Amino acid sequence: MQKEQLSDKEAIFLIIVFVIGSSLITGVGGEADNDAWIAVVVGLIMVMPMILVFSRILSLFQGKDLFDILTLTLGKRISKIVAIMYIWYAFHLGALVLRNFGEFINIVAMPETPMFVPLFCLGLLCIVAVRLGIEVMGRTTAYFLPILFLIIVIVQLLAIPQLHLNYLKPILGSGLIPVLKGGFSALSFPFAETVLFIGVFGSLKTKKSPFKVYYWGILISALIIIITTIRNLAVLGNMRDSFYFPSYAAVGSIKIGNFIERIEVSVAFIFVFGVFIKSSICLLVACKGIGKMFNLKDYRSIVIQTGLLMIYLSYIIYDNSMMMKYWAFKVYPFYAFPFQVIIPITIWIFAEYKARKNKMNCFSSKCP
């Protein structure tokens, strides 16, 4: 099978859509209240060391994905245990993101339609995307992202008459602790979730690109989230936390004269496309991991089965939207921390040791 390849531009675009996908609509840094935008900045600062770790791991093992790297650094037995953990994390995260989409459709668009219907429809699209491969996903994202940027800019401009910047005050009115908690939440969702791209970026065309791709992808997506969070706060004020989907509510309040109104469908388009890409990446990583675990020739042979299981898990994972919000902001940051921080740092340490050992062996053997 021919090796799939991603250009740096396509990889950056994938990270941007992955990060802003569900975070734009559900909100980020909720515990910080009207300092949520500062919490996003704190989360961005917190994730920077992890960007160095992720990109360094990829640089040390060029052309290898997460599951190859686990085998090379941790040995066969321990690597299988860690691989199972990351397969579960990718699979579970994909189901969580799909359920966010299902709750959104059920609340704002089709309350009478059984939730399984939109979950199944989007899940099938994810299955098709993963079977087509990461190259097709990269090109699709590169095609649609300029449209998403245009929508975001137009919506921001139209929201200017509705902004009340006094809603952002008092800055740090509740102290620094809520902002740090919100920053930790923003670290786990959505920034550090990009750890899954270690399972994808073995397909990068150029050798020195991992850090550049991670850096620009997360920086651009963080700027978009900060601007959007400020807009939501300036439009909704203290009512922001009363909505499950604050971006949708904020954009829905935009009204200019009698001819520009009800433009929240534009936000819905961004959300649906973002959820589609993010769930597809999660499904891709899970399938690649399962394929490596069982020595399959091609991960595509298990995409349909794994995708259908992900759809089913997304359907049963929550009882209601309140549980979804509680999990996202209260439980998920601690649940995801080992996958996003502890294990990657451990892999990095072993990878550095392995690389130095190989270099010394090569030197003693007078390698060219």
C-alpha cells in the first residue's frame, strides 16, 4: 500500500479544525466566568511545553506513528498496554465529540428526531472519510477552511453592534484560582487533545515540520477561540453559562435592521464540519492502533466495525445535556491528563534515551 502523505499546510489546517471544532460551540474555560478568555490564554501557555514534547517525539522517529513509537521506546509488552489505553482514548474521545453533535442537533434543530439518527448519519460520514485516508481529509480541510475563516470574520463584524465590553469587567474579579482552573480545563479541552496527531503525523512530507505544524495550528486556533470567547462574553454577559451552546446563542442574537438576522446557521456549519473532522481523526487513530495491535495489513479493514461501535457508544454515553456539560468541564480534564501529559512525557524521556543509545552505538561502530 502506498504511504499516505500530508503537506505542512494540510496538517496545520487539520489541527485548526480539530481544535476549534467542538470548542467554538460548547465554549472553553467555563469555570473562569467572564475571565474565560484569559483562561484560554493560560491554557495556550500551558500547552506550549507539550507541543515541544509532541513534536520532539515525532522528530526522533520520523515516518513513524504513535503505535510504532510505543513499540520502539517501551518494548513489546508495555507498549501493548499503553497502545490499548490510547486506542480507548481516541475511541472514547470520538464518541464524546459525536455526542456533542447529537445534543446540539437535538436541542437547537430537531428536538423531535431521535438522537441516534444524526449520530448515525455523521458517523457514517466519518467512516467514509477514514476509509478514504488522511490525504483526502487533509485536502478536504484545506478546501473548506478558507470558507470557515470567512464565516468567522463576517460573524465577528456583524456582532460589533451587539457587544457590551463592560460585561468583561471586572477582570480577575474572582481572583486567579478560577482562571487557573479554567486554563487547566482549556489545556485538556481542546489544546492537548492534539496528542492524537502523533498517531497521524507519521505521514508528514518534510522532516523538520512537526514543531512548525503544531505551533501554527494551535496558535491560530487559540486566537480564534479567544476572539470568539470575548464575543460570547460581550454579547451574553453572565448569561453565557446558562447556555449549553453559547456561540450559537450569541450569534442568534445578532440582528441588523430587518434584513440580517438568524445567521446562527453559519455557526452550525462550522460546528458540524469541525465535529466531522475531529471524530474522523479519532476514529483513524483508533483503527490504526487496532491494526498495529493485531498486525493487520491495512487499518481500513476494521473502520466500519469500529465506526459503528463508536456511534453506539456516543448514543449511550450520556443521559442528558447536563451530564455532558458536567463531564466536559469537571471530570474530563483529570481523566485526560495522563493521556495528554504524563504518558507523552514518559514516552519522550524513553525516546531521548533510545536515540542517544543508538547514536552512541552508531558512533562506536563508526557508522557513516
